[in-house]
Amino acid sequence: MKLSDYGELNQSQLMSYCGLNNVKHKPIIDELVEKGLIIRFEEPWGEQNRIIKYRVSEKGKEIVEAVLEPYELLFPRGEDRKK
């Protein structure tokens, strides 16, 4: 959902926005990549470094639209729930 909201995020942002610990939860992100739900790519950062980024794949977008968006309509989180 966070990747859908933001388009693409670097690894640190993704972990932070999702409330995940990089050491403990990196296997979850790796599994999403393996299943083709998100795409992992690297971008140059400076002359010798690279930054790892993620974005939602087409398959991931389809799942968000088919499953997660309808679920959010039925069971909203946060402020939407009070309405």
C-alpha cells in the first residue's frame, strides 16, 4: 500500500513508513520481490554508491486494486473509521 501511495521508495523509506525493522523484516520485502509484486532496482548515488529502491509491479497494482482497495472501503483505518 505504501508503495502504491508514494510510487517508489528507497529501502530505508519503505521500511520506516511501514514500521518495519530492516534486519528482521527484509525477508518479507525480498519475498514480495520474488513473487513479482514489487520491483527492486538500484540507482547511482554519488560516484561509487548505489541506492536500492522499490516500486509496485503491474501484478502488485492489480492485487491492490482487486483486494486491498475494496478491503479499505469496507474496513477503513484511522480517521476514515470515525465517519
